[in-house]
Amino acid sequence: MAVSPNTDNYTLGKGVVYFNRKTDAGAFTGERDLGNAPAFSFNIALEKLEHFSSRGGLKAKDKEIISQITPGCSLTLDEVTAENLALLTLAEIEEVSQAGASIT
């Protein structure tokens, strides 16, 4: 990779988004294409623990450590499918049949 600044470092940011669902037993079910995803981003939330010195007249922060890291991502999908809706709602897809009956 070229050293910054350099136009060779620019990224178009296009690609296919796959999801591999994990079962309760910890086994992966296989990657599936989620369809067109016009927006995709990663984020990291950091929880920090601050320490302050009490050796002087003023309280001064002398140390800060990261106590928790929470990674996450968000995406926008254009294709509303049963599979994508099941992923969104943490549901399973099941086929339901109903027997016909007359109403009196």
C-alpha cells in the first residue's frame, strides 16, 4: 500500500455482503448473499476507565485505560426477502398450512 497522501489509496467501497448465521450449537449455517447493500459501516464503541491523581491540590487525570471494546456494524439493504426479514427479526422461516373449513 502506498504511503499517504496518494491517490492509489482511494477505495470505491463496493462489494457483496454475505452473512453466515450461527446456530445455538455454534455451527455456521453457510454464507448467504444479502442482496444490494447501498450503505455499510463499521463502528467501535470504547468504554474507558479514568484514574485521577490525588497527590496535588488539583485533581489531575494521570491514566486512562480501555476497559471494554464493543464492535458493531450497520447496513442498509434494498432487497426485502423472507430470509432478510427473518435475520432482521431474529426469526426462523417456517411454512404454515391451514386446513380449509366451512364457516356457519
